[in-house]
Amino acid sequence: MSDHNVGSGIYEVKWRFTSEELRELGLRLAAKAQEIYNAKAARKAAAAAAAGLMQQLEEEHAMFVQKLNQLYEMRKMECSIHYHTPKHGYKTIVRPDTGDTVGDPQQMTEAEMQSSFVFVDAPPETKDKPQ
């Protein structure tokens, strides 16, 4: 064979990895597996956070829808209590802003009945008291 009949070119050929190349591939594979694990964990955490946020937003949305549909909301308000109204042993709760009664008259508790008694002090002792 003479040199003028020989040329060269780049071709794909089967290459058997050396021990060092196999070790390097194994390290790169392990690093890539860790990246995949981290990405999946991040996706799972993000999905859980998004689900929690969506639930909170939907609950708030439902609250606003309910308020608009009902045209009211319940609020705490200091009210006056009218004892023995409308009859003895009952009390009526009255809103200060409108004067409207809150609910139906309620039966007074034993403690409320006791506190409604008015005790008069005994008359002062006199010095001319018989002995």
C-alpha cells in the first residue's frame, strides 16, 4: 500500500470506556440524579404552597360572595340589656345604634334575677332604744 492511496476522515466508531472514563460517567450520573431529585422536591414544595394559597384565596372569595348574597354580616356590638322586659323574668337585648331588639326576649338567669333585687339598708339604730 502506498501513501498516496491512503486518506483520513472522521467516522463514528465503537469506543470502549476506560476505567477512569467509567468513574467520571458514574460521578456525572450521580450528580444529575441529585439535580433531578432536588427539582422534584422543589416542584412538590411549590405545588403544596400553591395549593395552600389557592385554598386560602377560595375561602376568602367564598366569604365575600356570601356577604354580597346575604347583604349583611354578623358583628360584635355592645348592646343594652333591659331586664324584666317585655315581662317579669325576661330580658330584651337592644342595639344602641338602631334601637332594634336583638333576637327574641330571653329568660333571665338566676343570677340576673338575684341582681335585680333592691335591698334597702336597715334604719339607723336610735339611742333611746329600750334596754
